[in-house]
Amino acid sequence: MVEEKVSEDKTVGGKTVEDKKPAAEAVKPTKIAVIRCEIVSEACPGVGCFKAFNERGAHFENYDENAEMIAFFTCGGCSGRRVFRLLKALKKHEPDVVHLSSCMLMEGFYPKCPNLDTIRKTIQNAGIEIVEGTHH
């Protein structure tokens, strides 16, 4: 919650002026990125991930209303080749957490990602927290 500036009237040099005090420090929003499977992206538009985020459901339930999804991208295909480059570009936007999408983690409905360990290590090496899952 951001507090409004408090103003008080005071007299300076015989004139009444408004003295604005600074607002309390604004709460920094949690910045979230989601990495999803390139192969699954050919059949899935990402609606489940966005719905879970917007409704703060499933793996997004611990975020408050100030949380922002700042990136939503695919791994780049097997080997996860795009993850390193995109995380490097994303760092200037100061992400707090990267979610691995549910499609990367599930077995059965979609093939489980064969490069999960490498992708996890890339995220960890970037110094960003990992959350496994989005909407399942």
C-alpha cells in the first residue's frame, strides 16, 4: 500500500505555504518471469499461466496484488538454448523470480523437459530464485 503525501500549511516570510512531506517508501513489486516449453508453445497460447497469475492461483498464490509479470518466454527448444541469453537481457529489469511453467514439469500430457537440470542451473547462476510450476 502506498501512502499519500501529507501536507501541512506553515508560514514562511509572512506567506502561507504548503509543506509536503515525502510519502512512505513505496512497496517494491515482485517481478516475475515465466519460462515455458518451446514445443508446447506450438499448441498452447499460455492462457493457463496468465490466468493463474492474474487470479493469484496455483503457484502464484503467495504473491500480492503488486506482483508484476515482466517476461513470458520459451526456452528456445531442446537444449534450452535461449534461456541464458534472455536471462542476461532480463537482468537489467531486476527479476525477483523465474517460474518454470507447468508444461516443462509435467509428464504424461506433455513430454517432460529433458533439459530441466541445465535450465535450473542457468537460472541459479543468474542469481534468480526459481519456482517450479505455474498453473498445475
